[in-house]
Amino acid sequence: MHRSALLNAPIRDDAGIREEIESRILAEHFPSARNAIEVTVRNGVVNVSGRIAEADVPRLLAAVEAIDDVTEVVDHLNTVTG
């Protein structure tokens, strides 16, 4: 394995990334949407789906993108107004 591949390899596994999203981001910053959002992670790619207030989408996606070892965020969210 090349040194550059080791430097770019994720440190946490997908379950660790998902746990951080659910316990820190959703629970602390979006508690009213926590049970309406589903998160799956595969090879650092996060799929976010469910229902959330339209105004919260940019903040949620930015918070997920900022997590170490997340390589991409795929938005499958349905927005609600209000």
C-alpha cells in the first residue's frame, strides 16, 4: 500500500461516523427531527433521508460534511415548511 493511500484512509469506520451524526448533530442540534431522519454511511459516504424543516437543511448538511472521515453527503431529504 502506498503512503498516500494510508494518509487518505478513513480513521473511523462507518458505524462511528453514523453514531456521531445521530448522537451529536441530530440529538443536540435537530432534536425535533431526530426520529424523522435516517442516516446510512458506506465507505465514508453519508446518505441522509427523511423529513426536516426546509430552513434546517443547509445547517444539517454542512454539519455532516464537516465531520472527519466523511467523503460525501448525499441529500435525500424531503422538506416541510414551517
